[in-house]
Amino acid sequence: MTTDRVTPLIRGALKPTLAVAAVAIALSTVLAGTRGLAGAVLGALVVVSFSGGGLYSLRLVRQTYPEVVLMVAVASYFVRVLIFGGLLALLGSLEVVDVYVERMATSLTVIACVVAWCTGEIRAFVRMRVPLYDLDERTTGTGTTGSAEATESTGTTGTAAVTPSIAPDDAPSGRSS
């Protein structure tokens, strides 16, 4: 049974990001007027859509193999960086953007929202308390699943002695050091 570990990350990151975005939008509107409002809204939308898109893509493949999840995570990050870079290049080259958008409000909102998103996502992950490994499901090299099965097969109630398998590189060579 696979649990959904992505949705709490999205929720944990989205709440502080929206709060920071609301403050940034309000400050930008007061300081720079409608151009500041447009810039702050644009910055908040970019951060929420790009960061949320990455986590949403992971949510879609959460029940597949870990290799697939890693591949999707790296690919989605690469695609988001390419799209974001293209968007920056396009908007940076257009003169008409300065008529409608305050660039300083956009950039400061993006920075504040990215920091809030990362902080919220890290906080949500830490609060999930995901174990690094699970001893109950770990298999040994011989195909048995840990000491519980070894105890049952020997019939004793104590700790079963597990002999480690010697890999070819670890085998004694007969040479003295």
C-alpha cells in the first residue's frame, strides 16, 4: 500500500506561499500602484505554478518505481528551468512589459514566494516523519526478510545469528599485509 506523501507537501508549501504572496501584493500595490499589483500577482503566479507543477508531476507518478519518480523529478525540474528561462528572456526583451508590470515588485515577490515555498515544503516534509528505511520490509542477500523469519525457521525464541555473505572483493586473499 502506497501512501500519498506529495499532497501534504503541496499543502504545506502552498499555505505560507499564499500568505507571503498576499503581503507582497498588498505592499506592491501600495508602493507602486497598479503596475506593482500586476508585477506581484505575476510573480506569485509564476512561483505557485512552477513549484506546484513539479510536485503535481510527482504526485502523478507516486505509485510507480522509485527510479521513475526520480526521473520525473529531474525531468520536471529541467523542463521548468527551461520554460522559466525562456519566459524571462521573452519578457526581458519586450519593452511593453514595463508599461504594465513593475519589474522590482515581480522579482521581490518571486524571491519571497520561493523562500516561503521551500520553507513550507521542508517543514511539511519534516512533520511527515518519513523513515529513511523500514527494517520490517528489508530483505537480506539470501532472500529471507530479516531476523523474524530466521527465528521462525530455527525454532528458537532468541536472536537469530545472521551470517554475512562474503563478497568476492571481501574474500581473504591469502596475502599478508
